[in-house]
Amino acid sequence: MTKAPLLLAWIVTTLMLFGACTRDQTEPQGTEKEILGAIDFPTSCNEDVAEVFTRGIALLHSFEYPEARADFQVVAEQDPACGIAHWGVAMTYLHPVWPSPMTAERFTAGNIAAEKAETVGASTDRERAYIETTSAFYGHGVERPHRVRAQAWSDAMHGLSEHFPDDTEATIFYALSLLGTSDPSDATLGNQKQAAALLNELFPSQPDHPGIAHYLIHSLDYPALADQGLPAALVYARIAPSSSHALHMPSHIFTRLGMWDESIATNIKSRDAARQLSAKTTPGVVSDTELHAQSYLAYAYLQIDDQARAKAVVDEVAQVTRGRSGDPLAAIPARWALERRDWETAARIEFSAVSIDMKTDWPRLEVRAITPFARALGAARTGQIEEARAEVEKLRLLQRGLEESPIPGPYDWTSQVESMWLAAAAWVAYAENRTEEAVDLARSAAKLAEAAGKHPRTPGALLPPRELLGDMLLELNRPAEALVEYERSLREAPRRFNSLYGAARAAELSGSPEKAKEYYGKLVEMTVDESTRPEVEQARAFLASV
């Protein structure tokens, strides 16, 4: 595994700082003193508010938007001539890389702040240039396409960074803007690589900057690049341990690399920090950050077959009555059934958005696809053909809705849902003995999912279509073909339980005992000692016989 050359020397030290990441870790590891990273963002505002403004920038870089907004508002109140404070408020509504569309309400709030920044103004050219970048984003009204606004902001940040080459904050925000304008159809990941290059150049001289580490993780959060993101992932939680989002973000890279124990450890910290913050700010409401961490926890626990802890997450999330994020509430119970191949439970999954506290139309189309996908697979695999067909039709309608009104941003949700529809349809065809059609549909689903790129927000696809294709070929007694598909799936999603088992079984049946030994060995090494899944017992028996 290759690492970013400039940061390779940090890895051993950082692993020691990160601590022993074991699957038994359950207690939060908070710090008494707030630590958000090191920021250097000078302004012409009153020196009395400098510390609060700097804290706001640090929070902004870790996407702690409400808390950053509160700081910038305090600065604006205490120094009415500080126009850059209103720029900060406007930035907290921008959310460049989050896959949530810009609502009219959020746009209006950000636009008011951007206009206020222009009105108040600034006494330096540099601060005026920052203010102009948010004006570039919010200008021309909410009707302007989001992608056009995002590109206008990126162009403005690029100009600012070139005009003030010594201002590293400008370069860091420009790198972020590149991520927010990346093309989901660009298989070369051009914007992401450009952003990573800019950030890697700055990282050695600013090793405690939260934005550099954070945006490097986002830049490299792709199967083909994830190993290069490991150095940043290993330090970000140490840089900003007082940010629940900073505690979570390393798990994006850990998940891409199949580092389940590390993912579990950092998401426990993130979940607990998010709970502590919610208890102070919004009692009774479960935050996006907590649910996001729970989603990654459930996924990681299922990969190591720690079913007791996975079920605890499922049960906790089932009790949520006031939340803000629909997708973990749908995805976590779906994963619980699908990852364990509990098709009966999958066929009966219910998801209601009634309890979700959102003013916008929610859940959105791509979130609504989670439950029918699980139900379709469960029904098809248990012989409930009519029920499966009905769920596949729901997926088709959701995909059509996304095709007609695609969600703006750097993610191809339309193709993601279409791949789910094709994968579910494949298993319906398989259940109806339309074998070759089933395989063709499954191949199409796998190709489309890979072309669409990584799955945002959640740890990955509910079940990788390439893995599902391997499952189908294995059931059709075509183990050599199945092995090819499992190995391709493992390149995209390393150390997945079901892909490892599938590859091992396919290798065993196709006369490749050494490969079977390798994959069975990885499965046993990865799973908890108390695992009693038949797949693990089969792996242990095979290893004992060779």
C-alpha cells in the first residue's frame, strides 16, 4: 500500500497518538481543553474579537456550521464594522461538499449575510476579496442553478488565492471549492487530485490545520485514492478532537481501506461527542453527526460480525423520534438485514419519515430508494415474486424522478438509484428462472454503480452490485466467474465480510485452494472470536483441514 511521500514519516508516530483502536473500546475519549486545530486568519477587525473569529474559522473548516455561525455572529455584534464576520456567517450556509441541496430557506439566510458583508465592507483588499467570493455564490438569486453558483464561488476563490499567494487560507478554501465542483462522471478524479496536490503542499508546514487534513480526506475518499488519504485520516482526529465531525471523518478513509477497528474507535468518539453537544444545544434532537457516526459503526460492526454491538446500534436508532437525517434511519436497519443475508427480515422492513424533524420535503428520492431496495432483494430471495416486483417498480419510479429532477452537486444519485433498480430486478429475474437475463441485469448494475463513483454520505452501497453479481454466479455453479467478480468487488471495498467469504468459497469450488486459504484466513482474522456465522465456521473448518 503506497502512502503520500511527504507524510509517510508521520504514520508510525500518529498511530501511537491515535492509540490502541480495539473493538472493545466503548468509552468516549474527550479532552478537558477545547482543541480545534491551528488557524492563522488575520483580519482588520477589533483585536478583542480575534480569538472568537479564529475559533469560528476552525469550526467552519470542520463543518461545525451552527457553532461557527454563532461565533461569527458574536464578532459581528461586538464589532459592527467587521464585515468579514458576515462573510463567515454566509459561509456557514454554503456547504460545498455536503450532498444536501441548497434549500430556499438556507439560501436566503446565506444571501442576507453575504449582502450584509458587502454593506458593512472591510478596510483591506484581502477581506473585500473574501466578501466578494460569497457574493459570487449568492448572486443572481436562488433560481440560479447550484452548480453554476458553486463554480462561480470556485472561480472567485481561485482568483483570490492567486492574488494573495501568501494567504494559505485562500488556497485551502479554493481546494474545497474544487471538491464542490467535481464532475461525478469524471473517472480521472481530476478536481479531487488537484485539490489534494494543493493541500499536500501545505500540510507539512501546517500539520495542525483542520481544513487541510479534513479536505484531504474528502479529496481522497475514493477507492483508487484512499491509501493516499491515510496520513490525513490518522491525524485529523488529533488535530481537532473537540469537533465531533473531525472525530468521524477519518473513518471515511478507514472504511475505504477496510480498517474496521479504527473506524469503530473513531466513530464511538464522534457519536459520544455529538451526543454531548446535542444535550447542550438541542436537547431531545439526534444530530446528523451522531446518526452518521452510527451508520458507520453499524457497517463496521457487521463486517467483523460483532452482531451484539451492531444490533445495539440498530435498536438505538429505532428509538429516534426526533432526528434530522433520513438516510441513516433507513440504511441502518436495511444493512442489519442485508449484510447478514436475513432475507425474511429484509422483505418486511418498514421506514417512516414521520418522525423526522425537517421543514423540507424529506426524505428525498435517493433516501426513499433504500427501503424498497432491501424489500425487493428480501422478497425475491424468499420467493415472494409479486411483492418483489412491486418494490422494483418503486425503484424504477424513484430513478425516473431523479432523472427528471437530478440533485445538484458532485454526486450522481440518478445512476446510484438506477444501479439499485437493476440489481433488484436481476434477482427478480433470477427467482423467475430467467437466468441469463438475471446475469445481464446484474452485470449492468455493477458497471453502472462503478461508473457513478463512490457512494456519498453512507459507508457505501447497501450491497455492492459487483458482490451481488458474484453471489448470483456462485449460486449458478459458475465459481470461476464468481471469483473474478468478488475480487473486483474487494478492490473497490476491501475486507468486506460477504465478498471475502464469497471469494474464498468461489476459489475453493473452482480448484484454487491457495486462494481459498488466503481469503478464508482473512475472514477469520477479521471477525470477532465469538462469531458463529456459518460462513466463519466454514472458514475455520477449511483452514483446519489444510
